[in-house]
Amino acid sequence: MPPHPVPQPTAPEDPIEQFRVLWEVVRLLRRECPWDREQTHHSIAPLLIEEAYETVEAIRSGTPHALAQELGDLLLHVLMHSAIAEEHGEFRLSELIAAETAKLVHRHPHVFGEATADSAREVKQRWEELKLREGRQSVLEGIPAALPALLRAQRLQERASSVGLDWTEKHAVWSKVEEELAELRAALHSGIPERVAEEFGDVLFALVNAARFEGLNAEECLQRANEKFTQRFRYLEQRAAQQNLRLSEFPMEELDRLWEEAKRQESASQ
């Protein structure tokens, strides 16, 4: 079979025209590529999650080229799912775009209507109110259970805050953290694993709340801590390799010394 001609945009600088070409390529791959043809919504769902995380990583890296590349991969997944849906008569891409446009217009009456909003908080509160009017049974509805736990906790707290259920003073939030820590200590003394697990979860939830009040994203904070630990641990591995030893062969005192050395090198490089 001769190669299929590559679709070309009639106006390369026009994003709508480039979008049309990409959509044409995706539908062509669904017809002509054995791998693409076999994919389903379920088979590529894990890849969509992976691409979303890679996009977040690109944002954190501060590299525009990497971000553009990952956003392109996300767009590809949107189009792949749309192509699969179109083939099965579920919905068309045009319907998806029109519905999203209508939803954005509806949920921004302060832009497209007569309503007013003087702060981002007002906008978020109205957004949640409008979603309830659209048929949702709870303000918390729509927060995926599969989100990373810290991120889900922050989203739950933000939704509750949008309808007025929130702390009014920052010091009260930190007092709650101390209260939960005291309950965890008591649970540890009880020796009951289920109680310890419950109180540990309450401490984490309270810390997420505190992060939110400090203007921080708890998930991102923990990711940074993970990365910091990874870099320091790899430094220890490198130092051990220089001596043809395994880390397990080092006494704890030497590991502590190397860990502090890794921290000092980290500070010097910043």
C-alpha cells in the first residue's frame, strides 16, 4: 500500500486550521494504524493520566518547550477519545466543543451577563452555586476519588470553603493541627492500629488545611519533599559507589554525615 499523503494546513499560522489538520491525522490513524485502531476509551485511559502528570512535571520544570510538547500530547488524547466516541455514535467533537463553550459562558455571568464579581473568591462561590443548579446533588460532587489523597483533600476543603464552611482565623487552623497531633499521640499509646490509622489521616487532613491557608498546595509541597529526598539519597549512593561499597555497609553515623554533606552541597548550588 502506498504511503498516505500527510494532511497539510492551508494557513500554517492559523491555530484553527492546524487543529483541523491534527483532527484529520487522528481520524486517519484510527483507520490505517493497527495499534491506534485497536484502542478504546478504557485502554488509553491510563495513558491520559500519565500524560496529565507529565504536563504537571513540565510546568514545574519551567521549560516552555516541554510544556508545549506535553500539552500537545494531552490534546492528542482528547482527540483520540473524541474519534473513538464518534465512531461508536456516542458524541461528536463539535458537540463536545459546543457544550464546553456553553458551559463556560453559563458559569461566567459576570463576563457574559449582568452579574458582577469583584474577587476570585466570589467567582468560585458562584461557580459552585451554578453547578448545583445544573443538577448536582452536592458541592463535593465531581471531585474524582482517584485523585492523589493530598490533592483530593485540598479540593474537598476548597469546595466546602466556597459555600462558607471554613475557618475564619489562621491561628485556629494551626490549633486544629496541634489538636489532631495530640489525638494521634493518644492513639499511638492505645496500641489500636485502626485508631492510629484514623488519627494519622486526620493529622494529614488538618495539615492540608493549614497549607491551604498559607497559600500552598499540599500535593506540590510533598512532591518537592520527595524530590529533595531523592536527590540526597542518590548523593549517598554515589558516595558509596566511589568507595565500591553498598549503602547497607555504612554505619548509621556515616550515613548521617553524608546526608548533612548532601544538604550542604544542595544549599551551595542554590
